[in-house]
Amino acid sequence: MNTITAEKLKKSFGNKTVLDEIDLEIKSGEIFGLIGPSGAGKTTLIRIITGQLTRDSGTAHIFGIDSTELSQEDKAHYGIMMDDFGVYDRLSCFDNLKLFARIYRVGNSRINRVMNEVGLADAAHTPASKLSKGMKNRLRLARAFMTEPDILFLDEPTSGLDPAAADGIHKMILDKKAQGRTVFLTTHSMSEAQKLCDHIAMLCDGHIVEYGTPDDICRRYDSKRSIMVHLTDGTDLVLENSTKGAQRLCDLIKMGQAGSIHTSEPDLAEVFMELTGKELTA
Amino acid sequence: MRNITAIFLKQISDTLKNKPVLIQFILFPALTVIMETCIKIDDMPEHFFVKLFAVMFTGMAPLTSICSVISEEKEKNTLRALIMANVRPAEYLAGVGAYIFLCCMGGTAVFAVMSGKSGKDLAIFVMIMAAGIIISELTGAVIGIAADDQMAATAVSMPVMMLLSFLPMLSMFNETIKKISSVFYSQQISRLINGDGTSESTLVIGINFILLVIGFIVIYRKKGIE
């Protein structure tokens, strides 16, 4: 069952087309990754799907409901963590969440549970201004988890974090998937997408240039796959993935010169580069 | 109502830790208590400091505090997070506005006690102050919504606040300033508090209020609250 769908979605700001004929289908319970460089239109797409922004044309639905007609009750079914959503610096983590608990009509027990979930229990009474970037992201995540939403929109949740902090957030995202929640993730990190996502869409200049599972996408672009042979004399030899390369490899094996053989497949970053001619940067 | 209450309660916690805003509510009432208690000069009008500082308070505290709160929330994108949590812009403004109004009315209570007024005079004094506070809040909200960040908001709110707060005092010494300042609501609030208000005072305050409401609607439609 599709949780989120978009068809022929278009959005322009002035003369600049930010999203052009976007089609998406996101299944229930999967982690969907929208990847692309900064300015590709990722945040705009989330804002349109969640009803924060109007589209110029096309359709966008969550649970079959048009994104422009989402009621307050419908909106309680999804949690959003945007990279630029602020926190109240002077308030403690608990008080930050208390505000949203009052708005969502959930009790203090839920605040405590969410703080435990994101690993902020020890910092409950610490002012948000004293938190590291990673801890602030956890606080933003806690806010998104408050209503136990069915869908989570996470806009670059690990942007600017060190690997250990990013790993902690990855675990939380995978936990949410294990609980059956749908996660819509935007990232410019291909390794993050490869690690977490069931399906990804590559967005560049307002267009989806590729869609599929990370493995499928890499396999589709494996023409550049090569074979690396570590020779017994200590040197490395890279052979083409072709008949000629295979013949050369056989010769090396026969001569006993091949110490070890490795295949080299393109990763998502290389595929993106091949498709768009652009590198992914934050 | 739930969201307004949530914003109101958030504002209480936040203001207690926000000294620049907190001091706005305390400064003039505290100064009034000190000056009225300590300074006694012959021929000085009765409750001079109450009348002087009450006008400054209405022109300064509501304006700068609401402007600061709104512009800070815009700059730090906390307002967007609230809007995404289904808080309507009107609910947000009502929550913040009600909180600042009540804080300022707390200050008004101090002025009222120090003025020694009672009965009908006291009620009229409180009503005049309430009118001044509401119009100043409206002015601050217009600036806060129009500004992109806190720095831009302060750059506009400071001179406006100085103009509204100090013109009534300066007009005591200069006729030209008195004429110019008569178009501003704070001058008319000053006249009403000093007991020499006329129907013109009510008219000017009314016109100021209507113009600010129009300004608020225009700015809100143009820029939105986020």
C-alpha cells in the first residue's frame, strides 16, 4: 500500500523551476530516501507533501488525502524534523517538548518515553543552548516522535554530525522502520542512503533522474564495474569488465601471478555523478 | 484555546530566562516606586514620576517585547515548527500578545498603586494604560512581522520606541515638539493620564489604532508570520 504519492508535481519560485513533473510512490513501512545536492528541491518537496507549501500543478497525497486538504487530525499522523526548525534555546529539553506535548495533548509520560528513546533523558533539564548539534538534532527528532506518527519526514537528520552521532540517529531511524513506520528521508549522503533506504530517488535540478533500490540502481550502472587483481609481486592491476579483461585474468591465474581478485562496483555517488555530472555536496 | 494556552505557558518559562525582555516589564515600575518614595521636591506636580514613567512604560515595554519575541522566533525558525505543529498564526499572536498584555498590566498595577488613585479614577487610569499597551503591542507586532530577523527588528523598533516614549516628556519643554507629538497615541495617553485629555485625545488614539490595524493586515498578508 502506498502511503505517499505524487504525480506530475511542479513548483517554481519566480522563473526558477524547483520541481518539475515529479512522480513518487512511497510504500507503507519503508524508508524512502530522496537524495540530491543542496538546492536540488528536496526540502521544497517535503514542504509540498506535508502541506506547508502550495504546488503549482500536479498532485500529492498522504494516505490518499490531498496534501492541500490535510486536516489537523491528519497532520497528527506524521512527524516532521526539518534541518532548519529551531529549538527554544533558553528552555530545557523537557520544556521544549512540554510545549509540543501541550499542543498535541500528550502527557508527561510520553515526553519521558521520547526522551529515553532519543537518548536525551540525562539532558532533560539542560537548556537547549548548551546542547551540541547532535543533541539538538535528537531534540528535533524527539519533537517529531511526540505523536507516535505513522510517517516521519526527516530532512537531512545527520547533516553536520560526526560519524558516531550520525550512527546513533541511523539506529533510531531503523528502529522506527522496525516499528512499522514509514520514513521519508532526505540526505546528500550516499552512504547514509545506501545503509538505510529501501528505495531511493535521485533528485537533481528539480527532476528525479533515477529511482529504485540502492542495489538495483548500482547494478543498472555497472558498466563501469572493473576487476582489480592484486598480483603476487605486490602491485595492483585493474582490468576492464569485458571479454578482453576476462581473458587477461585467466592468463594471470594460469601463470600463478594473481594473488587476489576483487570486483569494483559503482556506488551511488558514482551513479549520481554519471547521471548528472554533479557531485553531491552539503 | 489549547494552543493559545500552550504558547502562553511557554512564554512564561521563556521570559523568566530572557533578561532583556524581563527587564522591560520591571524597569519603569521599579523606577517609579524608587523615585516616588525617595524624591520629594517642592512644587513638583503630584505623582510626577508615575505620570512620566507610566507613559514611557506603555510606549516601550509592550512594543519592544512583542517585537523581540516575534522576530526571535522568526529568526530561529521556532515559529515554523509551531505552525507545522498546527498552531495557527492567530493563536500564536494571541498567546504571545495575551502574555505580554498581562505582564504590562502587572506593571500598570504598580503604577496604579503608586498613583494613589481609587474608585472611578483608578478604573479610568487602568483603561487608559490598557489602551496604550494594546496599541504599542500592535506597533511591535507590525515591526516584528515585517522584519526578517532580530537585528532588523531592533533597528526599527528602537527609534520608534524612543519616539513614542520620549516625545511626551520632551513636549513638556517645547511647544513645537508638543504640536508634532500630538499626532502620536503616546502623547494623547500622556494627556489623558495627566488629566488634560480631550475628545481629540480619544480621536487620535482611535485613528492611531485603526492605522496600525490596517498596517498589521497589510504586512501580515504580504509577509505572513513565518
